[in-house]
Amino acid sequence: MNEILLVEDNPDDVELTLRAFRKSNVANEVIVARDGAEALEYLFATGQYAGRDPDALPQVVLLDLNLPRVDGLEVLQRVRAHPKTKLLPVVILTSSTEERDLLSGYSLGANSYVRKPVDFEQFADSVKQLGLYWLLLNHRAPTTAQD
Amino acid sequence: MLGRAPRIERARVIRAAAQEDESFRLLFAANPLPMWLYDSESLQFLEVNDAAVAHYGYTRDEFLQKRVTDLHSSEDAERPVHDLRRAPPRLRRWTNMRHRTRDARLLDVEIAAHNLEFRGRAAVLVVVHDVTERKRTEAALRHSDARHRAILEAALDCIVTMDGDGRVIEFNPAAERTFGYRKRDVFGRPLADLIIPPALRQAHRDGLARYHATGTHKVLGHRIEMRAVRSDGSEFPVELAVTKIPGQGEELYTGYLRDISERKQSEDALRTLNAELELRVSQRTAELQAAVDELEAFSYSVSHDLRAPLRTIDGFSQALVEDAGPVLSTETRTHLNRIRHATQRMGQLIDDLLQLSKVSRGEMTREAVDLGELAVRIANELNRRSGGHSPAMTVAPSVVAMGDPRLLRVLFENLLDNAWKFTSRRSDAQIEIGSVGGPDGSTIFFVRDNGVGFDPTYAAKLFAPFQRLHAVSDFPGTGIGLATVRRIVHRHGGQVWAEGTPGGGACVSFTLEPARARGGASR
């Protein structure tokens, strides 16, 4: 129930992110989706995740923007459009600092926007803060809040 | 019988004259027209009236010394005097005569003359009608007519006059040339049937009828454009102005028409040209937009894809140091640190390049920006980051520029970052921000420091991307900061330059508006 969904197509970034979580003592299970389509299948329990409990949602979604098949902004749009997932915490985690990405990310309802720095220590720091904030400090909205 | 009869006759005349002497004198002397009597034989004046004296300037005595031919102008001098001696007594008139006055003025006169007997002599009674003024008026009228005619003949525009019924009464040579009619062929014909295209004739007649009925019109006093037709049926565009000319009895209407085919063609050509230009501009704009879009896609891709491998290199180098640290030699650890520094430096280069490309893109606004306040905000940030190095900063009061706030912020971030960097070895570091008036009236802003300065030989190279005048080991940097500054200044239409000496500090100056032409230079 307390897993983190990491949507990231770059295996190096996946590995470094997982390493950063380990270093920060974030013990939550991390589910990795390699593209936007896989992320949506996981969240809505379809496709390869058809057997999953559709009501079980991750604690937080860390979402890269540049993804194969379905890109990050579209994933965010679909997540916000669905009553079940519209309050799910989504953090955009990307190397882009383009204003248009920031703007569309926030206007589509991203909860936070974190730039991946080149410096691994900074990266680890960002991930650590993300973990602390979203996993410990932020009380998730109840999943039953459907209208 | 024969001998007495004249005597009796004469006696009767004299008696009658005596009786009517007073009234005759009154009729003669008080007559407002100049009158005189002269002797048929000698042509000598016998009597003149007061009006003649007043009109000709001679006294009565002077008149009586003269012969009637003395009054004739030199051109009339040779004309034979009309011999009325044997003519039957009746009134005669002569026109076109000219008399000379005492002060040598020439008078145009008409003469009425009657032969009679006066004081027993055959005499001629003359009444003078001075027509000088009338002749002058007539001549003036003739001149005016000639002028009018000359204008009509020489006018480049067609001048067509019609009467109240719309019939042609004037058709000048330009009209003949333009419409292909002779004046004598169109005189008196309805104008509508000649030069107005068939399709418009009814409207013309209706308009004329409406004008006659109600006095309303759409034509008089306006410059209008319409179609006209030539005698061969071909149509062409004309420009037309119609004026009403008040005449005696009826009013006349004169139209001034000009063939504007060529102008219309030019206008059409211009319109076509404009449309083509418009099209070309939009094509170029589309091409430019495509280029800009491509550049943006490139930058976006650079921002994402070039950084990812750097993160991998840096991240796993760090992982290696952390995981295998104890078994690595010092040298190996140094190598790994070099790898990490290089990747971080490359990350910085990518970021700076992206910023350089960002300042060239995007909308620009111009508003008043308080550069002093901006500099202080950035200085506070730099002081926080620079680990204890905090130069004394002097900002002149009210350094305000018109420019894009976002770009000016980037500009000052770069300039102040340099100033902080190059003064970092001085404990008495000073940075001054101010503005001075330029020779052309524009404002020159400057950022001056007392840092390490630079060799002025290379001053021009400072602003090219990747140009560095110091070793990275001495002062870190990517060499893109001043290139970014220059691009921002250029986007505002200004100029930027740097002055400095090694060890003597540096001063970067810039303007934010195009140079003004001095003394109203021509261009």
C-alpha cells in the first residue's frame, strides 16, 4: 500500500533513483513503469496489471516527462481526469527546466516539480526530500473521495 | 417765281428759327450728349455745346478755330469727310469712329449727323455717342472668351458641359480625343447616350430627374469614380467632378473627366504586388517559425537528452567512490573525482548554453526596471552563495532602464556573478553600479569592479561564446556569461563593451536602446 510508482524510461536514472532512496532509508516498495502506457496500466489495473487491486494506489507517483508511447504530461492528464486518481500525489521529476513544461505540468495539476540535477549528490538530496515530504509529511487524501 | 420762292422759304425758316431759337438753344446747349454744328463747305465748327466742351477738353473758342477733321484720330485723318452737301436732309449714322481729345486721349464714338441750314449756311448737326467704355467692356469680354476658349482647348482633362436637359453644349478637344467623338457630332445630343455606359444610363436619367424634382443629388461637388464609354463602345474608368454654372435663364453643368485607366492599372499592379509581398512575407514567416520551432525542439532535446548521460556518469562514479572507496587507490579516487567534475562542468555548460538560447527567444516587453534594486537582490543571493566573499557594492540613485525585466535580470546575474568571481581574491573588493549620459543622449549603464581585470588586447573577444581570459582553475566559468549579456543587450538594440587592465579591475558598459543619429544625420 505504501509503494512508490516511478515512471522512468532511463534504466540508469531508475538505478540511481533507487540507490538514492536506499541511501535515504526510504524503504517503500518502488514499482517502476518504463513508459506512460505501463504507468497507466498499473494505476488503472489494466493490461499486464489486470490482476491488481484497482483500489490500491501508490503513495506517490514520480513522473518523468519524456517517455515513450504515452508521455508524462498525458499520464498526468489521464490521472487527473479519473475520479479515482484525481487526488493522487504526482511529482514531476525531469531534466527539463523549460518554462512550457513547468507551466503545463502545474496547470495539469502536478503537486510538485523537481529538476534532476547532474550532480548525483544533489539528485540524491532531492529524492530524499521527496521521500520525506510525500511519504512522511503529506497526508494523502482519502481514496474514497469520489464525487 | 423761281427767284422768289427761296427767299420766301428762307424768311420762313429764319422766322421759325427765331421763334424757336430759345428752345433750340436749350435742346442743344443743355443736351448731355456732346453736339456741334459745322459748316458743310469749310468743315469749320459753327457751334458746340457744353457737353462737347466738357468731353473733349477744348474751350468753345478753341472749337470754333478748328475744323471738324481736326478731331479725327490720325488713323481716321485720311478718311474722306462725308460730303453731305448734296445729300437729302436725313439722319445718318457712322460707327467705329475715333476722336482725339485735347489731352490726346482717343475716344471711340458713334456719330449721328443731320444736314441743315444754320445761320444761312449749309451745316451739319452732329450728336456724338461716346462708346469707349462699351468697346472696352466688349474687348474685355472677347479676351475673357478667348482665355476661356484657350483653357478649354488646352486642358488635359475632358471638359464637357451640358444644359439642364442633359444635352451637350461644350465638348473640348481632350474630350474629343478621349471619347472619340467630334464636338460638332455631339452638340445638342443627350450626354447620357454618348459617354455613359448603357448599363448606367437609366441611373443617370433617374438622377437627373430626381435632381430636377427635388434638388437632391449625389454628384455635384464630389470627386467620383465611374465607368465611361468611348464611341467605339469600349469602357474605361474615369474620375469625375461636376460643377453647376449659373447662367442666364438656365443652369449649366460642367463635368471635368479624367481617364484613370493607367492609374487603375497601377493601383491593380500595386495591389497584386502587395498581395504577392504579403504572401512572400507569410511564407518567410512560416519558414522562420519552422526554424524557430526546430531550434526550440533542439534546445528541449539538449536540455533533456544531453543531461541524462551526464547524470549516469556522475551518479555511478559517485556510487563507485562510495561502494569501493576503501579498496580504491588515492589516484583512482582522484580520477573518479575528475570524471565527476568534468560531467558537472558539462552540465553547467549545457545549462548556460540553454540560457543563451533562451534569451534569444521569447516575447520581449519594455517596461521601467529599477536596475539598482535588481542588483541589490542579486547581490544578496551571491553573498549567500559565495562563502564569505561579500564586496562593498555602491549603487547610484535611480538607475532605471526601459527593458525586459526577465532578460535584464539574467544580464545582471551574469555581470554581478563575474564581478563577484573576479574580486574574490580581494578583501577590499568594490563593485559600483551606475549610469552616465552618452554622447548621443542615450543612457550608458555600467558595472565596475576592482578585481583582477583583463588584458585590454582581448577586450573584444570577451563577448564571444566560450571565450575565457582566465584559466578555469583560477576562476571557474563556462565563457558564456558575457555572450549572454551581449545577446540581451542586442535584443534591446543597444551596445556593450568592456574596459580593463590586468590587476586594475574591469568595467562593463552597455546601452539598452539603438544609437541615436547625431545632429539629425541623414538616412
